[in-house]
Amino acid sequence: MSPASAESAADAPAHARRPFRPALAGIGDEAAPDLGGQLAALARLRWQLLELRTVGGVPVAGMDDGAFARTAERIHAAGVGVVCVASKIGDWSRPVTGDFAVDVRELDVLARRCALLGTRLVRVMSYASGGLPASEWGARARTRLRELALRAEDAGLVLAHENCTGWAGEDAERMLDLVTGVDSPALRLLLDTGNGVAHGYAVPPMLRSLIDLVVHVHVKDAVAGPDGTAEYVLPGAGQAGVVDVLQALAGHGYDGALSIEPHISLRPHEGSGAGQGDGTGFEAHGRALERLLDQVGAETDTAVPHEGGTG
């Protein structure tokens, strides 16, 4: 979608738009390392959707079969749905020069586990460079994600590429190039509202050209420090343009989920607070998001959506 068409969608008469009723979720290990703490934090918010990244510090694909079965059973027993599973595929720990078989094996495991969890979305990135020049880095990243998308399509999954680490992590043109070049319904975009502050770009204008491809949203906010670092704050209190993003999504009729990622004490890519979490801060972020949604006139939906919240 061009910037002009995105603006036209936002300016469309209210009766011509779909209602903005985003399902609300949270990345559980941002609240607590253990599953009980993650579910308790959701219960305090009266939300019913979990984004599953780690339990006890172990990624979903890294759990043994018994631990995963117990995790899935507890989630279902709590009446909670899983909207998305975070993978390590293409993330900061896996350069594009590394062993691709590791990613293929992880996707195979997640295909089976997502079926049991009832979700289709798998968060991915587009690889650290491994020291390669941009052209070769991009070519290898596209080749890998094309193969992974074909496998995901066969498994009924959707890979949601986040604007974070990777060849296409910080540039809208590269994101469009990646998704249109792969040309698979199994590769779409995950928009993180706060990553732009940390990486030095503005997310709201980026969204204009990408909004048709966004299937999942992470909500966090931050202010930039003088040394180039980011200090994470409540949604709406920082420089990420969270309200602008919500308004754009509302105008476009986005029907996916909004998943909070407070980044208070747990920032995996920085090695910060590994295995920790902050339940109080998690709840405060959820309440702040609810207030922002009231401002944009959203009708929030805390029920468990079908198909893992992908609309």
C-alpha cells in the first residue's frame, strides 16, 4: 500500500471501516519466568491471550516433549489462548552465515507445537549479517526465508517478521522487498511500536507503506537516551508514536492482536534480566494500553480469537 492509499484508508468514513476491536495479549515472560506467574499476570488484567516466548527461561522449541505437554495443558486449562509463538529463527543470535538446518529443525518442532497450542503465528527475524556485505546478506536472508515460508505454508503457519534485528529489520523498503519477493501468504509482518526508538527510526511513517502486510503488533514505548540507548516507558509516555500507530491501525480496520512487551527488566537481546520479568510493570503497561485504546475509540476484545488471533 502506498502512503497515499494508507492515508485514504485512515480518512475513510467511519461507516466504511471495519470496527477496531483488537484482541489484547502479552508476552508472558515479560511478566514472570514461570508459567504460573505469566497466567496470573494475564488474569489480573482480565485478558485471555498469551504470546509465548519462554517458560522458565527455555524457548518453546527448546522444551522437552514432557515439559511442553504440561505447558500446553496448563494454558488450555486456564482458558487462555496463545496468539503467537516467538522463535529464534533469524534473530540476533543466528547470523545468516550460520547453519540453516538449525532454523529448519526449529520450524519443524514449532509446527507440531503450534498445532497443539492453537496458534498459526510464529515470530521470526531476518538474520544478523555475519559480517557479509549488504547485498550478499540480503540475498541469503531472502533465500532462507523463502524456504522457511514454503515449509510454513505447508504446515498452516504464518511467519511474522519483526522490525528488529536483521537485513529487513529497520527499513520499510527492505521489508516490502522481502515479503513481496518471497510471495507467500505464510510470510507477513509483525510491527513493534517501540523498536524504532532503540534503532533510530520512526515507526508511524514506516507503517504507512506496510499496513496491509501487518498481522501482529507488539506494543512498547521508549525515550532515546543521549548515548543512543532506549529507556522503556509506559505506552503513550515515550517517543514511539504509539497513539499514531493505534490510530492508523484503527483507520485501516486491523483485526489482529496487540501484544504488550514492556521491556522493563527483560530484554533478551541485551542479556538484561534473563529469566526475570516484572508482573507489576506488566499490568501497568496493560492498563496504559487500555487507556490509549479508549482515546482512539477502540472496542477492545479480551476473548480468545479463532485461528490464534490472525483474523
